[in-house]
Amino acid sequence: MGDRPGPRMAGSAGPADGDAVRVALDSLASLGDQVIAGGDLGSMTTYRVGGQAALLVTARSEADLTLVAAASDTSRLPVLTVGRGSNLLVADAGFVGIAVVLDPVGFGAVSIAGHAVQAGGAVALPALARQTVDAGLTGLEWAVGVPGSVGGGVRMNAGGHGSDIAHNLRSCRVVDLGAGRGEARSMVLADLHYGYRTSAIGPSHVVIEAEFGLAGGDRAVGRDTIRHIVRWRREHQPGGQNAGSVFTNPPGEPPANSAGWLIETAGCKGRRWGSAMVSPKHANFIQADSGGSADDVRVLMEWVRAEVARVHGVDLRTEVRLIGFPDQPSTSSRGL
Ligand SMILES: Cc1cc2nc3c(=O)[nH]c(=O)nc-3n(C[C@H](O)[C@H](O)[C@H](O)COP(=O)(O)OP(=O)(O)OC[C@H]3O[C@@H](n4cnc5c(N)ncnc54)[C@H](O)[C@@H]3O)c2cc1C
């Protein structure tokens, strides 16, 4: 390892994890300063709370991802792909594994040929929305309101304003970091088994590129739609440190098919736990205070879920991906 500094352990990592981290660091040595031991993962999320990753790797090429796959294989450390962190809550104790971020230099290209749009996994969805409208295309305007990446959006089947990724995607290229070899393969729409905010993309998959099939559109109309969506978001959603909707909307009839309505009518709006608060503007958002705690956010999430189950008999499903939390926190013992 030469003079590389020893790993700073993230959160609850014990000695066995320390050995695994050293094995992975050795395996990733050729990536130099693209690897950070104890990299600050929480601050890469839109919640801007939470702990470190045992290893934080910036991948600039498919070859880098192949190295990460081998490092995960030899060290047995889990991997996590981090996009723009707009749907992640990382525990204060951190993530004992290898967090991978796609560098825009290698994965940030957009090319448009006719109605076909190819975008790298690191491309920001709002930028792609504007770019496709400027190119005279229609179909991705909704994505201007989703502050994620193409890769995160493809995994989550991000959507809004009556559309989603599944409406627009033709295929994507995916590297499986869990299979040891880290080779890229194509997946077409049918392979992805899209549902509401779900897909067949697994935790060890990295989406490195996506191809969208759009329709010809009118630039002026598209720009107007984008302006309308941006204004609507400003009026209806809070700014600050959050990850958008905490829970998915449950099936059912209006208004009970709205997680926000269920949470508000269960009396949770504006409630606070430590450094976390249910947004007074939109009950399905939880805000974190600056310098706050991810564990507070998690406790509040579970309390909200329990209150909605108690009042409405509905079991809400968490949309936000929880990273590094050992188990369910107990809210009752903390008196909320
Ligand atoms: C203010 C606000 C508003 C939002 N509004 C919406 C909305 O209207 N609709 C909506 O659907 N979402 C919304 N979100 C949530 C979020 O923006 C989306 O889920 C988005 O798709 C997440 O993308 P990301 O790049 O930030 O992914 P991350 O948050 O970084 O990761 C989310 C998941 O995707 C995985 N992932 C990330 N990158 C990749 C990749 N390259 N390959 C494979 N897996 C990957 C992660 O491992 C994780 O499981 C909102 C969030 C905020 C903060």
C-alpha cells in the first residue's frame, strides 16, 4: 500500500471489518486518490446528515468498476452505488462497505440522434429534461423536478407529473459489481420489470448509461411545461435538507391513496424528533436540521409509519433507501 494512510473506519465497523477494508484498499490501490477511506457519505446526500463510507470510490471508467467488483469479491464488503444522494438516508454510524460514485467525466455524456437520447449514469435528470426540450423533444419534461441522476432514476423508476422513467426508457447498460467480474451488459425495458418506484435493478448493479426514446415536440411548449413544473414544485414542496417523499403512495381511492394526506390526517405534520421534523409544508417530507442526525430522521420516519398504521390501518412503504441502519429503531421508548 506504500504510504497510503490507514483506513479511518466508518461508524460501527469492528476489527474484522477493518481487515476487509484493508483487503479492499489493496485491491483498489491503482485508483490512487479516487479512493477515500472513511469518505463522508452523509454529506453527499440531500439530507446532508449521516456518517462515512468505509471506502468511497469515484469511478471514471468501466475498468474502474471492474476493479471495484474484484475488491468487493475479495474483501466480501458490500457495495453501494451513490447517485446524487436524493433518495438516500445514511445512518450516523455510516456504511461498512464500498460506496461508488460515477464521475461525470466518464459517465456524464449526453448524445441525441433523432428521437433517441443516450445519457450517462451520472447525468442529472433536471439537466437532461432541459437538454431534451432544447433539442425539440418531448417526454422527459417531468424529470426537471427530480433532483437525481439518470442511474438513480433508472433504478428507482423515478417519476412525477403523470410520467416516469419506464414511460421513456428503451434500454440501459448495467455493470453487476456483485458478480465478481464487473462486466457491462444491456438490459431492455422488458428486463427491468418496472413497477411504481421499483425495478429489477439490484443493489449491486450500476447503471452506467441509459437510452430513452422520446417524441418530437415543440420547444416553446416544452419550456413552458418545465417552467410550470418548477413553479409547482416551489409552491408545494419544501426546500432544505430532505429526500423528497419519504413514503410511496399506497393503492386505494383518493384521498387515502396519498401518503401525504394519510400522514397529515394522522396528526403528524410539523412534529419534531430531535433534529428532524415532518415538514409543515408537505407532510410526506421529513426535513433534517443543518448538522442534524440521520438517526433522528429514521426515528421520526418509523413514528410516522406507526401513527399512520394506528390511525388509518395503512402500512406505508418507505421510498427513501436506508443505508447502514442495523434494525428498526424503537420510538416508544423515546416517548414520541
Ligand atoms: C426535493 C426532492 C424531490 C423529489 N421528487 C421526486 C419525484 O417527484 N419523483 C421521484 O421519483 N423521486 C423524487 N425524489 C427522489 C429522488 O430524486 C429520486 O428517487 C431519484 O431517482 C434518485 O436518484 P439519485 O441519483 O439521487 O439516487 P440516490 O439517492 O443516490 O440513490 C437512490 C437509489 O438508487 C441507487 N443508484 C444510484 N445511482 C445508481 C446507478 N448509477 N446505478 C444503479 N443504482 C443507482 C442507489 O444505490 C439507491 O438504491 C425527490 C427528491 C428530492 C430531494
